[in-house]
Amino acid sequence: MNHPDPDDLVRLALDLLPRKEEEALRRHLRRCAQCRAAYQAHLEALTALVPEEPVPPSWEAELRERLHPRGFFRERRTLAVALAAALLALVPLGGFLLHRWEAASARRRFFALAAEPGARLMPLLDLEGRQTGWALRTARGEVLLLLQAPPPPGRVYQAWLIQEEGRRSLGLSPTPFLELGPLPPGSLVGVSVEPPGGSPAPTTPSVGRARI
């Protein structure tokens, strides 16, 4: 049995295939358990890239409590304190929403680039072979990484070019998204978790590797 290009399975999971190619590939998946399992793995990995981060359910009630006047003849000073408290309550919420917007924007940009002709997607795998994200080589030869989860609090992701002579840092990110710039085809890249400011060499096991 002839199997499809692995990249087409990724594009199917991303809903990027033309209609006729999608229909033909889905017919193949109904007959081929091996490709069906690979496609399902891609779907699960993509789902993990959009983690549930609900706004805390109490924020709206607390905000209304701070904004709601407690008496018609409230003293102006008391009202000013309440309004100031409400504004302070909006600060962490604004940061939370900004973080969500930035993360969603990075994912949209990543997959928009992945949809361009000539782009190539590869899974990022940890040392045990589990998928932890995606590596992308754009049509222009630039390499980007998108991990399924952000780094732990107070830490950053650091990307590395893995060579026989050692590791070369390719940059840091406090988010799951890393832009590595242009790299030669077939480059082996990895990601470790490091303290802010990065490290001269990896100090933790790789959380994701890909040859891209």
C-alpha cells in the first residue's frame, strides 16, 4: 500500500489541504490503520497547543462588588477608594488577557506560515519520544518552534543548534514560541528550560528536538 506524504497528514490536521486532496487522503485513512494513528497523533498534539486557560470565575463578581456603590450618599473619598480598587483589579486581568492574546497571535502566525507553499512541519520530540510541539521551516528557510506549554514560572525556553562540536544558543523566550532565524537544511535543534538570561550550555534535559 502506498502511503501519503507525512506532511500531508499534518496539513490535514491543520485543515490546509484542498478539498479533493482531503477527500482522497480521508479515503486512505479509512483503509490504513498506520496513517490513521499518525493523523490522530497530530490532532492530539494540535489540541495540546491550545491549553484551557479560563478566566478565574470570581473576577467578574469581585469587579462588580468594587464598582457597585453601597449608598446614594456615599462620601466622595470612599467612592474614590472603591474606584481605585476596581482599577487595580483590572491590572492582573489585563495582563492575563494580554498573555492570552499574545499566545493566540503567535499560534496564528506560526500556522499561517506553515500553510505557505514550501513550508515544512516536523514534530518536536522529547528524549522519550513524546511530542512536545512543532518545528517549522518556512519557505524562506527560517526556523520557528512552537511548544505545547509555556516554560515553568520564573524560567525561559532556550533553543540550541546541536552540532558535533557542541551546542550553540539560538535564543531565549518566556513563551512557547521561538524564532530561530535561517538555518541550514537538516539542522538539529533542541530546547531546554533555563533561568532568565539563559545559560552558556543546556542545564536541563531537552524538552524537544527536531531535525528541520
